[in-house]
Amino acid sequence: MTMTKGESLAGQAGGTPPRRSHVPGDGTAAAEAIEQARRAMLHEVRSRKRTRIGADALMEALIRQGADTLFSYPGGVILPIYDVLGDYPEIRHILVRHEQGGAHAADGYARASGKVGVCMGTSGPGATNLVTGIATAQLDSVPMVAITGNVPGSLIGKDAFQEIDITGITLPMTKHNYLVRNADDIPRVVAEAFYIAQHGRPGPVHIDLTKDALQQETRAEHPSLEDVIAGLPGFRPNTEGHPRQLKLAAREIAQAKRPLIIAGHGVLIAEAWDELRAFAEKTQIPVAWSLLGIGAMDEEHPLAYGYMGMHGWKHVNRAIQAADLLIAIGMRFDDRVTGSVKTYAPYARIIHVDIDPAEIGKNVAVEVPIVGDAKNVIVGLTKLVHQVEPAARAAYHAQLAEWRRESERSSWHGSGGWKEGVLSADFVVERIGELTDHVATYVADVGQNQMWLARYTKFRRPHSHISSGGLGTMGFAVPAAMGAALGNPAAETWAICGDGGFQMTSQELMTLAVDRIPVKIALLDNKKLGMIRQWQEIVYAGNYHSSHLPGPDFAKLADAYGVPAFRASTPDEVDKAIKAAQAVDGPALIWFEIEQEQNVFPMMPAGKGLSDLIETWGAPEE
Amino acid sequence: MSPDPTTTDPTTTDPATEPTAAPPTAAPPPAAHAAPPPRSLPGSGETRRHILVVLVMDRPGVLNRVASLMRARNFNIDSLSVSRTDKPQISRMTLTLHGDDVAVEQAGKQLYRLIDVLKVQDVTAEQVVEHELALLKVRATDTNRAEVIKIVELFKGRIVDIAPDAVIVEASGTEAEIDSLVALVRGYGIKELVRTGAVVMLRGAGSIEEALKL
């Protein structure tokens, strides 16, 4: 079923049919039926007598940890797992088309559900293909357990077929990793891995299992949580903020005239959005957010000020530069947030709340460090601060509102916007936000599309925005959206990607089609590596080497995979195409042929500060 | 808490409010009276030698984890010595590195992120016994062997092997003491030199290991 240009879909778009889903826990009749079939099968299989091997211990351990979805790709040494996988219908196996897709899917699943994402690949190339996804999770503090097989213990170190020192490779990009050579260790290692992945500052944990460990018979029992904690004496994250530091922070807040909260991913990880809102309301302090902090505050809230940083709103960066107190919660002063540290927030004293002590004082010197879980610290702080009436901050709020009006008016909404009938990307993401009531799960790829999404879509629900922030992994959107759709089946899921990133992992269209995972892909095709082109235009004097990126006929491509495709190349086709895609039961792709040379403004050039934003470039006066 | 009138607000002179020039290369110089002092970067910038004692779980790969982390985070290890302790499963590393106070504190915090690391203590400012062991193979013939032995004795070292053309000297002491011994015998010709790197222990009854809560 292929339709182009959104035609003949007006009828369908009117009444969206109830979404059919076989995702467990979705509550639909289909899901219920499958669940019952699973239980029946479970009963049947478990009565079959056979030896319990390492692979069984692995599957049992995963189930005990609450894993229900496994993104994986088979291979020689993990065949023992695939041999028993059918006996464990509690775990839904998603056969991805590339291990990288599996790792990103586990990442998206974790971010959308708040649970640990699990992915698996075989030894050698299967394992190295997972690496990009593991690194993405590490840089964005996403709880993930990545499982790989390895050659039998006796062959380790012999350069055996498909052998690589994968624990050596993942060592610097995981929170922890394990090489397991004995089946008896599997229950303990899996339990530890899940505990480490989700406690303290979350992150990926990698488990490498030799083939013989998977095949050995084992009677090892699963450890209790107490045993797991006792076995990890070096892992005692501090979650409570120190009372003395909280008092110091409260004093700073009481004295501040132009305070600003800057919220990061930590607020979402700690599920502290309600607490953050209550804190902001009590103190009447506006809230700005980093890329991964999007969703920590409902953007419609009067105290929600906006997205900061390199491509953030000018008024937000201006407020940071003018602030006399920054209350940084669960963010790490990344260079994309601060620009040049020397000119960053020159008038501000800084309160820095983070669960990872290593983040404090790493990039900027701070006046009040608080190590602890964002939720606990915000609750503690809220008790200590005075109630502030809005009137008391009226002048400050008025100044911020004035800057916001100025910034939104002058902000360059894309060089395409001024042309009659030209499709600009900011318009597309704005419409997607509007037509999904701003509560879908929006998964960004990397580059201009990511910045457009962050700036113009307007997010009203926590965890509604998923983006590869730290590593900036192109090709992230489609597989991560696949995982997000399974991790939070109640929310409509959109992948917003450029033509460059899409072509990196488009093979997962097949997974979407086969497993009928209802991801809507908004492909913003400017036939360019847009952000590269923008930098070449502005920083490299228009030397456009390799940023022009011819792509295929994306409608035909999607059609070949059995994914319905729609196409929009003018602004008036946008709504129709979005509604058409929403009406599809299952995955769908919209090919937006956007203005080819639209830039994301404002922009902070590398090495410059937040006060040095470029707002327009070579564009006509308005 | 009273609102701050915008007239006294330093933001009115904030560079952010000044018009920004479009070309990145031609940013206007900040007006001298308006420019706030630059934000200080973390750390004093004064580098000196630090000694860290690191207690770790004795698990496969833990040395690799510590070494890999120090490399990845751009810290330069001067010496590293690892051994077992009296507690089963716990190993002790003594690590010396150069850096300013904040950089070394950051190194410690990053080490704490490793699951196998139990305790990191910077003992630079503490009263410690510091020792390292060195073996030196020094060129020494009948004509000057007595001189070499004299120097070694002054440093409370001892000769552990004698050959017709060389002696092996064993010496222990602080890094500085070994450095000066090496400098003194260098004139005779050092054929080989091996040093263990510093190991340290706090003076007095205090114990880093006993302070561990396991």
C-alpha cells in the first residue's frame, strides 16, 4: 500500500482507527490474545525435560530482572541462546537487521520506558557493531545491558574465527563490563549488571559470554538483591544531598536577584519533573533546559523558558549570561551548553546538583556542589527555600518575557521560511508537534533535524523527547524509535531524521514492517548533510565538500520494505501527510522534501561564547 | 526578596545585549568598562606531584581499567605500583602523577566511577613513609669499584651482585633519594636501571584499609 502526496487519504485521516497492537501490556484484545497464547506455550515448554545450561540461566536471569524485550541478531557463538530462546516466551525477541540497530533500539526502549534496555549480538563483528550503540548509551547515561557471545574459553587469545577482545573495546565506554567463562557465574553477573546499569548515574553494562559458558550445565542459583549489593562494595552511589550543602544552596537562592534553573537529563532519569515544577513555582525561578533535559518541564508552563546552548534560543542564552545564580540540576556543562567557559554566565554563582561527583567541577568551577539524586535534592531544597510571590520577581520576569518576545520575533525561522510555498523544516516539526498534541514520543536523529525538533516541536510530556546528545550518533532515530515504541506503546512514536542519518540505518524498516512496530518516520530530506553544509557555508567559506548527499527514491525504498510512504513537498501537503501516516496501523514514512539550504539559527560558532550567537547569514533583510 | 530594578542590573551592560556581528571572525572587542571578569577555569593551574593510594577489588582486568581510565581522561601516570594486601580480594595501588589540585581530584573522582575501585586517597599532604626500590647495574672495574661502593653505602644501599665489569646496586628510598643516587653513579655508566615506583603508608596508627567499609 503506497500512496504519495497524501492524496485520497482525507477520509482515513478523519477518524483514526483504534490502534492494533500485540505489544504485551498494551491492553488491546490482540495483545491479550497473544499474552494468553504465550502463557499456554510457557506451560507447555517448561514441562519439557532437559538439562539447564548457561543459556537457560541467562534467560531466567533476564526475566527475573523484568526484561521483556530483547533486540538481537543471531550468530555462531550465541546459537546456544537461540536454541533455548523459544522456551522463554516472556521475552519478546526482536530480530533487528543490524546489531547497531539493536543497540539503539535497546537505548530507545530504555529512555521511553525507564527500564533497562537489553540488546545482544554474536562475537567479533556482531559485538563491534554494537559498540556505537553502547557508546551512545554511555554518553547519555542510559541504562542498558549489552550481551555478546565470545569464542569458547579455550580459543580465547588464539585469534579464532570471529574472536575479538570485545571487553577490551567496551571497557572505556561502559559503566562496567564482564567476561564470563563459567556458566555458574551467569546469574550473579546478570543481576549485578542490571543493578549497576540502573543505579546511581545510569549507563550501559556489557556482558561477554564464552560459548562454553553458555553450553555448560549449571545449577547456580539467582542471587538476592542483598547478595548483589554485598558483592559490589565499590558501588555505593550517594543519592541524598548533604544537608549542609542544601542549606548553602537555599541561602544562595534567597539572595539571588536573577536566578535561573538549568535542567538536564538527570531530572528525567530521577523522574523529578513534578518536584522540579513545584520547586520552580515556589521560588518563581524560570527553567531552561539542555537538549536531553527537554521534557523536564512542560513547555506551556509559564516558568518554562526554553532550550539553551549552541543552537538554543537567544533569549535563554541571554538569560544565562545575565543570571546571577544558575541552579544546574542533572546536567554536566557540556561544551555544547557553555561554549567558551571563560565567557560563560559571567555574573552567575553556580549551584550544581549531580549524582556523579566526577561531573562537579569538571567543566566549570561551581560555588555550591551538591552530590545526590535530583529528586531527593529538589525535594530537600524545596523545603528550605522561601515561598516567593510572582510579584516579587515581576521586573525580572518582565525582562525575560521581553527578551523572549524579541528572540522569537527576530529568530530566523529558516532561510526557507521567507520564500512563498517553500517547505521549511521548522514548519514540519511544528506541525508534527501540533497534530500529536505534543505528547507523542519524538526521537531525533543528529544534525539540523535534531535542532529543529528541539526548538520548534514543543514538548509537554517527560520522556517525550529522545535524542543522541552526547555522542551525536547519526542513524539513531529509526532504530531508537523502534525501541521507544515498544518501551512506551501507549504513546504515538515519531522518528524525525534527515536523509543522511536515515540512510545509515534504514535497514531497520524491515524490522518495523515484520514486527509491525508503529513508528512514524518523518524524513526531512534536504538532499544534504545539512549541518555539515551549514558549517561549511559559515565557517569554511562555502567549501561544500561531500555535504551534498544524493539519496534514493525514499517512497520506493519504504514501499520495497512494505512500509507505507507519503510525500510532501509544499507546506499545504504537510498536515495531510502527517494525518495519513497517523492513520496507518503500523509503521509509515513521510518523505518531506524540504528547502535544501535552510540553516539552523541562532548558532554559536565553535570556541565562542553564548554571547556570540550568529543569528542570520547571507539572508535578505526581513 | 525584592525585585532588582533593571537600571542597576548588570545585564544592561552584558555583551549579550550588544549587537552581534555576523561573521564569526569579526566579533567586536568587548567594551573595557563593560566586560565582566572571565569565569575562572577549574583548578589553580599549579601542577605538582601527587600520590594517590587506590584500593581495588582484586578482579581480572582491574589494572587495565585503572590504566585505561587514566589514559582516556588525559592524566599522565608517573609511576604505578600494584600489590596484594592482607585482605583477600583487595589489591592496593600507589599511583603518582603530576597535576593541579582540581585535576588530581578529578582523577580521583573518575577512579571512583570504576565499580572495582573501593577507595581513593590523595596522601600528598599527609605524613607518610614513602619508598621505592631501585636496582642499578653500574659499570665498575677494579679501579673505581671502591668509589661506587662508597657512594652506595652513603645512600644506605647495598651491592647485591658483583661481576668483573659491573655491580648491581639495590637501593630504596623516596623518589628524590633514588634520583640523586642515580645522578651520582651516572658518571660511572649505568648499564641498566629498574625502579618499582613509590609505595607509601600513612605514619601513625591510621589505616586506609581499616577505614574501608565492606
